[in-house]
Amino acid sequence: MGGGPKWGISTGSRITIILIVFLIVAASISVLATRQISRPIRKFAAAVHAAGVNPNGPPIAESGPQELREVIVAFNGMQAKIAAFVAYRTAMLAAISHDLRTPLTRIRLRGDYIADPVQRERLFADVREMQDMVDGALAFFRGDGDEEPVRSFDLSDLLQSIADDFADQGSEIGYCGPDRVVYAGRALAIKRAVTNLVENAVKYAARPAIALASDTAGITITVSDHGPGIPAEALESVFEPFFRLDKSRHKARGGVGLGLTAARAVIRSHNGDLVLRNRPEGGLDAIVTLPAGRG
């Protein structure tokens, strides 16, 4: 009887069932173990993404396996060093700005003694330009360390509010896009970036408009105009700090060449990008792309 069938099942069938049960149990344990391991990794990835948007955010909580904890400790240390470096750079620029104001004021006062009114006005214009450059650089670097928290907001409503603000100033800005697109990011920073793009379109072109598109691939904001465009060889150079495509027009209309630099910095801090493209029919498109899944 010892070698005969048991429970009405042959030995081969019994072994097969045992193997199937073993595989099911092993697979279940593997799935649970994988989830337990991957959960802290996903949390770490999300925290790293948030740190990219706000480098002054709180450190990541240490959790998960020992190896992952060591990675988190290293990342928190790196983040702290970056925050300290940005703070030091901002303080240094603030000191430089403060120290430069004194000699600039003396130059302006001594300029009053220049008899030639033309030369006196040219000197004052240079002093004002230097002051604008110093203040602009300081504002730009302070913006790098913006401590604005990341929150969910209606991107469509934000863009329409920008159009309304310019309408109050006498500039009609068209808007095309969905009525509601929820996005998680630094709302004020994104508003400043898009406002810079619209200001350029208002100053140097005609019929500016804002378009918003959203799908599973991501979010696209396009600020278009019907102006002269930009030479192809300068489409990337205009993002360099203090770069001026036309120095005379910038002096006449204001600006020190940091608007596009600051706008791209804001968008890239959200893991997006900002590019410029000439329109075939004339004009320029400033295209902002932001990653999906942030709302």
C-alpha cells in the first residue's frame, strides 16, 4: 500500500500539484517582497523629484533597506551643500550690489558738474544701466533659491490671469486651451516665467497669444507673436545671461538681458524645458514643455 496511489491521486499528479502550490507560494512571496522593496525606492524617487523643484525643501526621511538609507543620507548631504552654496552666492551678490551702489551714487553726483549736457546725460544713462544690471542679477540669483512651496493649482486659470493682467495695461493677449489643467509646481515662479515671455512678445512683436495643451505625454505652453522673429543662429544665445539681440532696443524699452535666462531656469527646475522657434509665417513661438503626471 505504501507504493500505491494516495487520496485517489497518482504519485506523478501529486508531485505536480505540490510543485504548482510551491510556485504559487513562491511567486506570492516574491511579489510581496518586491513591493516592500520598491515602495521606499518610489518614495525616494518622488522626493528627489520634489527636491529638483525646490532645492530648499526638507531632507528626505530615511527609510527602506540599509543600502537605500545610505543613498538617502548621501543625497541629503548633497542637497544641504547645494542649498548652502546658493545661499552663499546670493549673499555674495547682495554684498557686491550694496558695495557698488556707493561708487555709482558718487559718479552720479560728480556727473552734475559736467558742463556738456549731452555727455552728462550719457554718463547718467551708463550709471542707470549698471544699476539695472546689478539689481537684475541680484533678483535672478535670489530667484534660484526661491522657497515657494510646491502645490497643486489650475494652470489654465494662471495663464488666463496673465492675459487679464496685460489687458488691464492695454495689451490684448489671446488665450486658447482647456478650461482646467491641474498641475503641481511653484505657481508664482511659473507665472513669472510666462510673464517674461509675454512681455517680450508685447515689447518686440504684435498680436501675442498664449496656447495651452495637455495630454498624457505632458503639458505645453506656447507664447506666440507675429513679430520679426529671431535669427536662427541666435535662438539659443538669447538664453545666455545679459545677452542682447539688439542693444539699442533694450536700452529704449528696458531690460538687462536676464528675462529669458530666468524663465528657462524656472521651467528647467520643474524638469521641463523652454525653446524658441521661428514661425514659418513670421513671428516667434516660445514653447514651454512640462512633464505629465504632476497634477
